[in-house]
Amino acid sequence: MKKISALILALLMVVGPITGCGTESAVNETPGTSTPAVQDKSADIVVIGAGGAGMTAAIQAVQDGAKNVVLVEKMPITGGNSVRSTGGLNAAPTKYQERDGIKDSIELFVEDTMKGGHNLNDESLVRTLAENSAAAVDWVNDIGGDLSVVGMFGGASVKRIHRPSDTSAVGPMLVTTLNNKVEELGIPVLLNTKAEEILVDANGAVTGVKVTGEEGTYTIKTKAVVLATGGFGANAEMVTKYKPALAGFATTNHKGATGDGIVMAEKIGAGFVDMEQIQTHPTVNPTDQTMYTEGVRGNGAILVNKEGKRFINELETRDVVSEAILKQTEGQAYLLFDQEVRERLKAIESYIKGGIIVEADTIEGLAEQIGVDPANLKETMEKYAGYQASGSDPDFGRASMEFPLTQSKYYAGLCAPAVHHTMGGVKINTEAQVLNTDGNPIPGLFAGGEITGGVHGGNRLGGNAVADIVIFGRIAGSSAHAYVMENGGTTEPTIQAAAKPAEAKPEVEANYKDGTYTGVGQGKGGEIKVEVVVKDGEVIKVTLKDHAETPGIFENAEEGVVGEIIRKQITEVDAVGGATMTSEGIKAAVAQALEAAK
Ligand code: ADP
């Protein structure tokens, strides 16, 4: 099983020169100028959005026999919101549950998901999700992923969430795995390329996608489109259009989650469901928007308000916990845990490193630091330890209390709810076909992931988004390929993928000034020169220009340090063992470059 190290590398691919577009391509003349317009391209399947669902769909289509598939991604990197998911993938019944003696079933999974979604969910989609979930875990593991630890999460009756074996966040593991597979299969990814419009013929069947890339605007002619553009959680205007009560809320979403797919689908007559169902995540740091995974509560943490008192069963569904926090003083609460919980969950280390967790040797010390009444907090903690020992929480009915929270050190993280997941979206059937407003499939249009509505109903359970991405991404890929086979068959690739050097993905938001900067640092063999590219406020690329370091050692340092800098968006990262001086040189050079970007 592949271990995911601290360094998360995403091997991305870019497209080389257009080759062999054949008779379908045309060179257009821009009227009134002599500049030729950008050449059109063609493919059998265009997948819009290279997040979890899109990459899964593209891979599955190729695994089914598709040859001419292209991924279109508007951002400079793949991964979308998927890379930010921290929990895992809900699945039942799996061999890992059986190994751990957990009794689960498709029925129970369906029941929990319907209950969690307030029965607003489309039950046929929920059933499809549950029925294909065990195979989804195996699929991710088969393509090089690591989902083998089963844990408890809010809204599930039993341990059902499948996570990486080192208990790290699922998103980076999943996206790295998908990136690697996309590269291995030679699927071209057009980065920095925004889909603007889905083109249809007189019968409403899909014929192409209008995109704008670095070279300009052009059409990719195609037989099938998989819409995998994710949600609209980062589009405050759209969020408040559908749910005015969320005006002014922060978001946990990446910048690209602007609902483009919603707009494109609406234009060609797609039906929508549950657009007003927008989930807030209950535990987001209000200062830097870091989302504390639900696993922190699932693994034993409690929530206390600014008076030092518990106020809710911490394992309640997200909507219930979010609402309860908003009712507390300043609409905020503290996520509180002890050393034992910290040691159980690797994700906590990143919060501590990020400086958003307060720690103390005693409960009173912690209370003082966070400005909470020490006597109240002590009483709360003693009471909770008693409940944990007796296995019953008469105050709030929390069923699973992993630890008594009595082991020093003690930790607290401030949290409040933020817009997290948009549960509504385009209407699909169990084949991932997009349905029009009359309920009929739009020929050639498929969708999977957060762009779709109906799977989660009125509340998405933790672990069901990743399940949704993989399960409906796979179905969308298979359905698109089947459609292509019924409509002329698969053709040879017309867009070539070209390997690009490894790039890492930012995990945290930064706020540098956009531009390209250079810097110099002192390595072991002399000066190391770097070029740093900042886009949308984040360092997206570090290129090492000149150096006199020892071959082998240098590459190790480059891979480790550059990846970490991009992932964390800071230069104070660990040096690579055995390559300390080179690492320090690279760090210093990037730090110097970034001075100009502040
Ligand atoms: P999901 O979880 O459903 O896969 P993600 O947010 O992970 O959703 O991925 C959606 C991806 O789609 C993101 O990488 C986003 O940048 C991309 N995307 C959104 N709109 C467009 C668009 N108009 N053209 C191309 N890519 C897009």
C-alpha cells in the first residue's frame, strides 16, 4: 500500500502542440484582421473540470476502452475542492469493515444517508451510491491509492468512512493518485483552460465545448461531455441567490468553485434540484478558514462555548452542529481535545503547525489562554470524563466518546461555521445522464460530483462527497464512453499529452502579489537561483535556474523543499535529510524572491 509522505506531488500534464485534428478541425480567420483564430480541436469525450470527479470520469472512460478523452481545467492546477477533503470515503460493506468486525450493509448506508439528508435525497441515487461504494474503495486502491482504515463519522450508524492508513487527509492522497493515473494513461489535461459554453445541435445533442485557454477561444468538437466543474461555494453571489441567509459567510472552498457548470447547463435546458441546500461546515477557523476535519470530533474532541460549556452532541450532523454554534456567544466555539486525541489523528499536526491551536499543560491554563472561565471549563471536562467512563451522555446523548480527555497537554481551536458544500445542482439519473427540465436525458451530457444535486438531499454526511466523486465520476465516465460507442465509436487521440515537471498543489491559501520573481540563495556548491511564479495569490511554481550542487542530492532537495513550499505557501519548511545545505539554499532563494511578492 502506498504511503503518502509529507510531500504531496501532483504530476500534472499539459497539452503539447495540436496534432492530427483531422478533418474536424478548422482554422478560422478572425474577421477584419489577418491574425488566424485559434484552431479548433476535437475529442470523443471532453471532461470539464479536473477535480476528483472529472479525473475519475476520464480514467474510467479510458479503462472502459475510450481513447480520445481530454480534461479541461480552468485553474493552473488540478484537484479543485477535492484536494481539500479531509475525511474519507463512505463505503459498505467492505473487506476492511469485515476485517475489523464491523457489521454494515447497503441498506444501512442508504438509511443513514437518507436520514442525514432529511429524506430530501433522490433515493435511487443514494442506492446507486451505496451499491457501488465497496467497489469504489477497491478501485481507488487498485489505481495506487490508500483507503484502508475504517473510522466513525457524523451521521453514520457504524464505522464506515475509509481513510488513508496514516490517517492523513483523504484529498491529497486521492488527487495525487488520480493525477498519477491520468498521467500513466496519457490523458491530456488542458490547464488554464476555461469551458465557457456547451454546444448542442438542433436536437439538443451535445456537439462541442467552447473554451478559452492561454492561446485564445476555440471549440473542442466532441460527442460527449462530462460536466465535473464542482460546486458554487466560492461564488458568494450565487450562494446568496439561492440561500439569502448565508450572506457574509466565509467559505471553505477553492477559488474555482464558482458554479460555472450550473450556468453552462442552465443555458442548454438542464434541470436542477435542491439549489437552496447549501451546507455549512461547523468547524472552520474564522481567521484563516482552515477546516478542522470532522475526524477531530469523531476521534474524541468536544465543543465548548466561550462560557466553557458543552452545548451539543458533537457528533450530530453538520447542519445541527453549525446551527448550534451560531447560537453561542459571537457565533463561535472551541474545539477541545487532549494529547490522546492529538496522537490519534495526524491531521491535527497540520493545525498545530498552522498556529491555530492553543495548547497548555492544564485545563485551567488552557481556559486562561482562550479567555474562558477556568472553573466552568474544569467542571465541563470532569463531567465529560465521567460520562465517558459510564458510556452515557445524559446532557446531549453523544453515543461515541472515545477518550476521557484527561491526558495533558490540552488543546483548543477556535471555530465557526462556513459555506462548505453545495448539495444542489444539475439533475442526473443513476446513469449520470444530465436530465433536462422535462426529466429527459440531454443526449451526450453526463455529470458527476458536486455539480450534481440529489445525492445528499438536505444535508451531506461526511465521507459522502468523496464517495459521490468516485462513484458517480466512474459512472459518468462509463456512460459517456458507452454513448460514444453507440454514436460512431471511439477514435484515436487527437490531442497529445506532454509530461511536465512535477508540481505540488497549495494546501493553504496565501496572499502574495501575482507575478514572476527571482531570488538567490547560498547552497553547498555556490549560489542557487530560482524563479517563483505567483498566481491568484499563491505560489504555484518554483523553477531552479542555476546551481552548482551535487547531482542526486540536489534533486532530492528540490523535490522535497519545493513541494513543501508550494503545499504550505511558506519558506520555513523542513530541510531534506542528507541535503541540508542545498535545501537551505533553495529556501533562502525562494524567500528572497517572495520578499518582492509581499
Ligand atoms: P468535484 O469534487 O465534484 O470533483 P472539484 O471542486 O474537486 O469538484 O473539481 C471541480 C474542478 O472543475 C475544479 O478543479 C475547478 O477549477 C474546475 N472548473 C470549474 N469550472 C470550470 C470551467 N468553467 N472550466 C474548466 N474547469 C472548471
